[in-house]
Amino acid sequence: MRPLAILGGTFDPVHHGHLRAAWEAAEALDAEVRLVPARTPPHRPPPVADAAGRVALLRAALAGQNRLTLDTRELDRDGPSYTVDTLASLRADIGPDRPLVLLVGADAFAGLASWHLWQDLFTFAHVGVLTRPGGGSHEPTGPLANFVAGRRAERVRGPAGAVVHIAITPLDIAATAIRESFAAGGEPRFLLPTACFEDEALLAPYRALGQPS
Ligand code: ATP
């Protein structure tokens, strides 16, 4: 059964770092990967682009292929976007047997024990840790280290519960730097898909950062 993997984030805006990581995970796991934009990310300032704007950019970025898809379920839900709720909802959709993989960066994985109901994540899904070679050590410590000991696996087998490392090509691209470039009046081409620049309206919220208010 082909795994389903998800990569959550604010995607404010989506960029080639996200897309390449998702693509490499899709190839490594032979999975469908869904990008899941967050509506109200806990512990973060509100995104520059509203949900509709971020979705429009994602649609433009994903056009022309069907291995990476978009899942807007967090945008349809009220309140904060807890990953555990998203996984429960996906599990209900796909049934008990299909492997489900939560993709997280190695840095995020090291902080997993601060996530809402973090141990329950493993009842719904495997965790795929996106590991950037040379990206420094993000070894889990404390309760997380104990919890994941014995769960590490070479490949995804069964519906949920394991930790799998997925080596990805490091691309030093961050949405923060893209927003900063727009705020400085720049044009950060080739950090995000060309398609995102083709419709003027898509990047307008970011360009507005560079305009006097
Ligand atoms: P910001 O700069 O606004 O914090 P970001 O570029 O890190 O944003 P997010 O939307 O927070 O993007 O990221 C969503 C997911 O994509 C996270 O799991 C994050 O680790 C991963 N990710 C972001 N940038 C990269 C990258 N360059 N390479 C690999 N994974 C990335």
C-alpha cells in the first residue's frame, strides 16, 4: 500500500526548499506527499498572506505534476492547527492500514516533545525526519530520546509508529529570507517557482511589505 506523507507549514510563501524536500521524500518513500498549509500556527505571528493567498501560491507551485498535492483541511478547521488532529482526520479518511508519514525537519523533530499530545502522533503515523547532510546535530534528548529508542527503522512498514530518516539535499532557503527580500524591495526569483511570479496578484501581499504604509 503506497504511503501517504504530509508536510505541514505556513508556506508564507512556498519555496523550493519545501518543494524539493517534499519531492525527495516522495521518491525515498515511494509516497504521495501532501502539503498541508496551517491556518493558525500556534506560537507564531500571523502569516503575511492570508490562507487563500497561500493556497493560490501553492496551487501555482504544484501545477504540472501530481506526486505532490495540496490538502487544505487545516484551513477548514477553527482554532489552532494541531498536527495530532490533522493526523487523526487523515487516518479516518485513509483507514487503519495505509502507512501515514508525518514529515518534519530534523530541528523540528528534536523539539517534538513540546507538541500537543506528541506521543499520540505515533499512534496515527510514522515520523519521517528530513535530514540535511551537514545540517548539524539535532539528536533528540530527554523523554523524546527514550520514546524513540527502538522505533527507528530503515523503511516504512505498517501503518504507524516508527521514526525513519530521509536524507535530503540541503537547500538554504527560508520563507523569512524571501519575505525580507520583498520587504527590501527585492525580487527573490528562483528561490520559489517561476509560476508564482506569473500572476502579479499572487505575490502582492509580500511586495506590499516593501511599500510605505
Ligand atoms: P519561515 O522562514 O517563515 O519560518 P520556512 O521557510 O521555514 O518558514 P515553513 O512553512 O515553516 O517554512 O516550513 C514548513 C516545513 O518545511 C517545515 O517542516 C520545515 O522544516 C520545512 N522546510 C522549510 N524550509 C526548508 C528547506 N529549505 N529545506 C527543507 N525543509 C524545509
